[in-house]
Amino acid sequence: MKAALLEFELESSTQNVGPFYAGYEGTLRYFTREAVCSALTYADCIWQDKTEPYQFLSFPFESTPAEPVDVRTAEVIYNAGDKPDQGLLRFGKQDLLLPGSCFRCALWGDLPPLAEGQVFLIGKKRAPARIVRLTIEDVQPNYTAEGPTLPVQLPPDAVTRYRAFAPLVGTHRYLILKLPLMPDLRRFAIGGYIVPWPEV
Amino acid sequence: MTTFIEQLPARWEISQLFATPGRINMLREGVITLVGVKRLESEALFVSSEGGGTLRETAKVTFAGKERYWWLARKVAGVMRRVMLAELNVQGCTVDVPCINCMVCGLLGGLNTTTNQALASRVKLQDLISVEEYEYDEKFRVRQPDDPNITHPTPFQEVIVPPGTRFPFIVRIVKPSRFDVGAFLYANRIADGLGYGNYSKLRGDASTHWLAIFDGFAHVSACDLLTDGDDIEVRTKALADAPPGPVNKANTLAGETLEELVREWTSGKEAWGGESGSA
């Protein structure tokens, strides 16, 4: 099976919006697997009916969420439009992931074309990012590899199947967590990292 | 010579955009990448934090090995939208309540919270990060009171971006039409004259020198342009000869051909179909 480990660096500020209340829009420090897969397949959403429920996305390859390697954030003030009482966030504060922030993720399956220096768009408002490190290998899933692990993303109702986990991010749609390398956890190694591949 | 931009579809109607599947593949629908350099012609102040006391400091970010001036993309997008709404004489659409039914919303997107309809911007701007290194230079300023009976002016301090500061300006337009490219270039020229950032009545005006337009999603990186010296014009021109990424190389516009097209398309609206002024 082909797999890739890649690190990418943001070229513009962006967000993966998390907490959003009382004029404050925060960002999570991880990108979801859907954000990573959409970005690397150059998928974009031209229009959206906001009343429609979230559509689960499938891709020809799998991905971990992108974890922060060297991520900086900044709180910026936000003031949009002329009338303060219309629209969503007209005045308030936002946390932004700053340009230069670096993330790491792993992909496997029917990989899209990937190259160092490749630019793609990711996150809110689609910030450009550039692949700064790339390893592509044939990997063999196993139950014994050891080493530093990448996080996994699971639906909230799936986590109770695991005897232990460390939650990193929680939303109503997904959890991003670290799974300990138990003997029954399928995994593979790439670029010095272990990618847990739970049999959900 | 007819360029690839002149052969693009004339314009997307809103109904055509809503007729596309919501999710698209950018590479299949087409992307053009515009690369230029924005240069501040006067001082500017891009405030992004509250600051302390009477000090207002322009935003900065550490990028490509240096601390640099940081000009958030939305500070360009906001001016651009106002210019387009005015220049194209769009009725019934404002920055507060985008109608999601006019040519400006069709290009720059918007969310109408009454109808819950959302169009994404097909113009992908990115933050502008300066070629020149950030320099903390606190200016002492004074504001005269509005009330003539009050004699004491209010002092305050500013850390501004000095005139002459250059920023790589990389823009991608998804599913482009002739109108999209023309309206963008035209509005950008007018926005440059109006100015960006704080108190743009007096400052923040800029000029844009377009260096290349690529037919495709060029893998042009601001970090690459800013690393290894400040001669970004030369490096961008080199990119035009060998553009990285999924690009139709034969269609790349640079040099005199590009300058002529920009001159023609920014001096009037006829060339790109914005002459009618109706929404």
C-alpha cells in the first residue's frame, strides 16, 4: 500500500473554526482529515445551503488529521461592514493560525499527485499552503511497529470502542485523539512516525 | 494576438454558478494565477490588535526567516468589494447584506443570513507579507479636537508601514470568466488609488505591478519569493519561463503582452464586459 507523510507550511492566515461565541471566533490547532483531503484534491465549495445538514465526504485515499508541528496563533480584532448589528461576526476577536505555521499528516491508499513545493489551499477562506517535507513509501500494515504516533480522527460514537485514548480536539462531529499502541491496533510506519489505522 | 484570457467565457450568471454541483474540482473547472508586486505609495497602518494606551501598531508576522509587515487579505478584499459595488452600479447589494444575486457576489461570494444562501469567493486572495523587514519606528502624532472650544490636542503614537514597502501579491481566480479577470484587475487599480488600511483618506495608497498571469494553478509560493534576497521581480519573471504546477505554459502572460492587456483592461470596462453597469 502506498502512503505519504507530509509536512506543510501556511502561506497565509487561516482558521479551523472551533469556539465561536460572544464576538469571539477561536481556531483549533488541527486540520480535519476532510480539510486535508479536500485541499490535496483541490476540491472547493462554490455554493452552500447553510440549512442543509453536513454531508460526510469520502475520498479515494485516507488521511490523518493534520497535527501542529510549529504553529503560532494570534488574536486579531475584526470589524466588518458598516452596520454593527447585521450579519454574523461584525466586530470581535478572532484567533488566526499564522503564516509560517507548520503541520504534519499522513495519507494512504490511492494517493493524489504530491510533490515538495506543491501549493494547495486549506482552511477557512482557503489559505495557500506549501509542502515542505514529503516521504512516499510502500508500507505494510502490522500490529507491532513502535514510535511516535500521529493522531486519528474518529466520530464521537466510535471512541468508546477503545480502552484508552487521549482526546486532543472534540467537536460534535468528530474527535481528534491519540491512541496508545495496543497490540490489537492496526498501524503502519512511515517517515519515522507510526500511523494508527483503527479498524472502525 | 488573442490571449487565453480573452478566450474565457464572457461571464457566469448567478444561476449558472448555482447550477454547478456545490463541490467542484478547481483544476477541472479552471484556475488562473496572477502574480504581481504591490508597493505602498504612501505610509499605511494595518491595525490588527487593540494595542495598549494610545499606541496603534501595524501588524507583523515572522515569515521566511524574518519579521515582516503583515497585511491581511481581507483588508484588500473589503476595499475591492466596495469598489466593485460602486463601479458596476450594483443596486440592492451592500457589504452588510450581500444579495447573493449580483455579479459582485458571483465573484467575491457572500453569506446572506436571511436566506441562508452562501456563495464562496472565487477570488482567492492571500495575506500580503512584506519583502522588507519590519522596523519598529514609533511616530508621535497629534489629533486636533473636533470642538473648537477645546484647545488641547490629543497625542497618540503609531507604528506605520513606510512608503515604498513591497508585497508579493498572489491571487487565484477559480472557474474564471473574462468578466471575473477584468473586474478584478479594474477594481484593484481603483482600490490602489483609494488606499487600504486605517485612515485611507490620507494614506495607504498603493500600486500593483503585475508580473505574470498563469493559465492554471501555479505553485507560486510567497515563501519562495521572499527567501534569498529581495529581488522578487526577477524571481517572478523567472517563474514565468518555467511555471511550476498544473499550468498551460504556452498561455503564460508576462512582459509587454501582459502590460498591454492590463493597461487596456484597467483603463475601461468595455474590454471585459463590465460596461453595461446593470446588475
